[in-house]
Amino acid sequence: MESNDMPVSQNESERLAALKRYNILDTLPDNAFDDATALVSYICGVPIAYISFIDESRQWFKSEIGIGVSEVPREITFCRYTIMDSKMVEIPDTLLNERFKDDPNVTGGFKIRFYAGVPLTTPDGYHIGVLCAADHVPRQLNESQRTALLIVARHVINTLELGTKNNELASQKKIAERAVAAKDSFLANMSHEIRTPLNAVIGFTELLAGTKLDDQQRSFVKDVQTAGENLLLIVNDILDLSKIETGGLTLEMQPFDLKKALRHIYDLLKVKVTKEVEFNLFLDADLPEMVLGDQVRLNQILMNLAGNALKFTSEGEVTISIKKTEETDEVYMIRFSVKDSGIGIPQEHLNIIFERFTQAEESTTRKFGGTGLGLSIVKQLVEMHGSKIHVKSREDFGSEFFFTLSYKKTFQEKNEPEAKPVNDLGSLKILLCEDNRLNQKLAQNVIEGFGFELDIAENGDQGIDLLSKNQYDLILMDLQMPIRDGYQTTNYIRSQLKSTIPIIAMTAHSLAGEQDRCYDAGMDGYVPKPFKQYELLETIKTVLKKEPKSRERAKADLSRIEETDRIKPGWKKEVITQFIEKAPLELKEFESAVKRADFQTVLHTAEEIQIWLHLFLLENLSRHLTNIEHEAHRKNFTIETSDSLEIVMCSLKDIMNDLQKQTNNN
């Protein structure tokens, strides 16, 4: 092919742009293309086959058989002519072809006597390369072979298109991941900024409740505490948008006094009712006292609905009605209704009011305020109970929101934890790393109220300095501090100071995964802000009594399995293989069930895990697992549950790693 003429299409620049769009040139070998080349060679019965792409100056081979080079100059190729055509080019005998009979690759070189090339044509019509079959002897393809070449050529283009789409998806995924990371960062910062002052409000209110108050003052303080806790709940739900979006919210099923909870909601809202509005609570005489359900979520639903009703009713009445509609041996069906005589909702807007950030009218937001999140959260919470919320409304006449929930019967009384913590640890010296002055003051009052001594560091560097000079029993570590944050400070204490002092994270962050990150960083406990005094003291007790982190790794005792293996060869391998395959899934399900207080699933999964513990003679771990089972039977998980869960999870993961290494070595 010594001819110097190099034909160029009229749309050459567009053709080259189409080629570059696929980013295929100079890429590594790919099985998909190699398989296509091998298929062409097989179908056509030829020793030479290739997939090539042609740029400004060369023919580059993505895949080839019988060529042995990666590229050749464009001006000496057969394919420079093929890409000028829109159909297959077939030359049965090159010596009989006027264009190619004197070509060096015909008279010598590759000694091509037969050539068949199909243009690789993009969906928008550009010929970017060639699929080729060639031979050293003359031949002619039959119709089936020609059809097969055309099909393989389309397959090559489809493979390129798929690769492009995958690259675009990967790029979009990276953009989405960056957006999620930005959102998480924003939520983390907002969580800290909102929860930090809320921590002070709730904490000082709790301290105030412990002082001498008259009945009216104590009632006011109790309402402030309840309002603060409800505000914290709402803040948590709004800030943890990722949890809402993925359905990550779970119901915490505990026995609670239904009538007391409803009266409490009524009392809390009644203090804000104007004299022009009559606010009523109607409780069915047949309403049960105790039920098994999520009191916090019910509070949130009714606080949202009744709060909205009061906000949109300037005069008239707002009524909360609760009625038992059905009862079986196991459950009560309870109908909840919130009805008002307020501004009502236009009929055309009834189908959008449960959407996020939406209110019936823009003027509603300007006049009454609000985020438009309340009804969306209510809808999701009701649906989490397996029910649906309904609305009836007439503009200027009022609205009624109603739904029916199923609550299981319970004969267990709910034991409310006393907010009067008891110190049985004696005298302790504690270091607090905290930059917020209000939180410093709050923690100082609480810690000194426990009878402990407290030193305060305003950042991580000050904390490290104080720890280097003094002896402390414990560190309370804020996560977000200037100069050196809580994670960096903990890392320095563990890696540089080589200290094993217990560290409890105290954080206003509310994002999922924060607790695990604290433990991974080397901290021993976790207390979210705002905190309750008894929760903080219980966590202090737990970390001080916890087994040292350097405890001996649990090891599987294979003696019983090996005895069976001697009788039934292959038993040991089968048991270990099954354990490595199944245990991770069982542990994941078990941990998730414990965290969401799904007692039935905990018991079911624990039974499966106990089988492994008995097989590997892990009696100590079995005792920890039994403790969790006992607490699941009592339907009351405690801090000890968390400790036992951590020991079981970590130990079994160590054992899985050890057995996996043994398996690989064998």
C-alpha cells in the first residue's frame, strides 16, 4: 500500500471528534473486544482478524490476531478506504484488484490476498474504525459470514456505547457522591450549631429541676423540659435527612401509658392557646391505659398535627379525639383525629400538602411561618406504623386529619429512669475538652454535682498539655474544637502519649455513623448532646468498668470439630466455609436488630449465632450473647447490651479473619 494518496472524508473533523468521544485509543486490552476478534477469525476461517480505529495519522489496533503490531501509519492501510464507505468492503483476491495488486502488504509484508472490512459506524453515522477479516490466500465469504461480520461490528459499537454510558454514570456517581459529602458536611455543621445551644437549654433546665421550686415553678420547668425534648426530636429528624430519605427511621417499641401521653401533649399545647380558641381533648372511655408502641413518634405526629391546627385557627375550636375502634386478643386499633375550624385547605392543594417544603399557599408561609416539613414527616411516621393518614378539608371551614394505628397489648409497666443519678464511683478527676463556654459551665455543674473534680481545656492542644502534667481518671471529649478536634486529640493521646485513659465522646453531631467513628478513633464511650445527667453518669460507670481494650483475642477451639472430621472427612472444611459465608450476614442482621430494638429478630438471630459459638467452644462469648437474649426477652436493652454486643461482634470478626487466613494458607 505504497500509494501516497490518503482519502479524507468531508466530515473528517466531526469523525475524529466522534472517535475521541469514546476514549478508546491507547487503552489496555479488553476481553470483550478480544472475544469479538476471535469470533470473526473462527466464523470466517481466516488467520488474520482485527478491530482497529483510525485517527489523524494512524490505524490503531484495539484487538488483533495475526498482525503482531499495535499500530501502523494511516497512509499504508487498506482501512483508509473502508472508512470512506458505508457498507462492507470485500476483496476476494487482492492481486486481481487494481488498487491493491502492487501494494507492499500484498506482494510482501503481511501478504494479504483476501480482505473483508466492515466500517465501525457510530449511532450518529461516523465511521471511526474497521472490523476486518483477512487471509493469505484468495477466498470469498458466504452470506452467513457476511451477516455475522455485520452483527459483530454492531456489537463492537454497542460495547463502545455501553462503555461511554458507564463512564458517564461513573462521572455522575462521583458528582453525586461529592454532593452527598457536601450535604453530610452541611448537616454535621448545622447539627453542631443547633444542638450546642439546645444542649445548654436542656442541661440547665435539668439542673434547675433539681433545685427547690414551688409547684407552679416545677410545672413550668417540666413543660420547658418536655418542649426542649420535643424540639430536639424534631431537630434530629430534620437534620438527619439522609435517614428520612432512605427510610432509616425505626420505631422503638416500648410499653407506655397512652392516656398519660395524650394528656401530656394536650397540656403542653394548651399553654399556647389563645382565649379565642377552644382547645379540647376527647378520650374514649374504652381507651387502654398501657400499650406497646413508640410514644416518641406518636408525640411527634400529634404535636405536628395539633400544632398546625392551632396555628391556622385564629378563632373557633381545635379538637383532638382518640377512640378505640377494634380490639383482638393481641392488639388495639386506635383512631386518632385532629379537627379544627381554621382556614382550611383548597381542594386543589389537598394532594400536595404532604410533600416536603410545601404548604397549601405561599401566603400561608408568609403569614404563619413554618418549613413545610411537618406534614411530610407525619405522613412517613404514620406509614411506618403500617397505616395511612387522611385529610378532609373545606376552605374557610376547617380541616380534619385522621389515621388509625395498631398497638400491641402489654401487661408490662414502663419503668421511667429516675433523673436523679447516684454516684457510687467515689472521687474521680476528670478532664473536659470543650470550647463552648455554656457547655463548659453546664458540664462543670453536672460533674461537680456528681462529686467529681473537673479540669477544663478549651481545645485539643490544651487538653494534651493538661493530660501530660496531671493524672486523670477520665476524659470527656467534644468532637468539634478549634486547633485540634476531638478525633485528632484522641489519636494523639493513643498513638503519641500511649495512654489508655478512658475517653467519652460528647458530641452535638447527629449524623448516622458518628458513634462508630468515635469508637474506631479509639474512644470508649459516646454521649450525644443534649445529654441527661443519669445517661452521662451511666456511661462514665460503663467505661470505667469496661474490660481493657488489649484483652486477649478470642480464638476458636476446633478440637470438637476435628474429632468429627476424623470420622467424617471434610466436616471441618465444610463448617469453617459455612461459618465464613453465613456469619457476617447473621452478625450484621443481629447488630441492626439490637440497634432498632427488634427483640424478636434479636432472639431469632442469636439462636443461629449460638450454634457457631457452641461448635467453636466459645463459652465466654456465649455468655455475653445469652445476656443480650435475656434482655431481649425482657424487652429492655441497657448499656450492658451495648458492651456485650461490642465484645461478640469484635471477637467473632477476629475469629472469622483467623479462620479465613488458615483457609487461604491451606
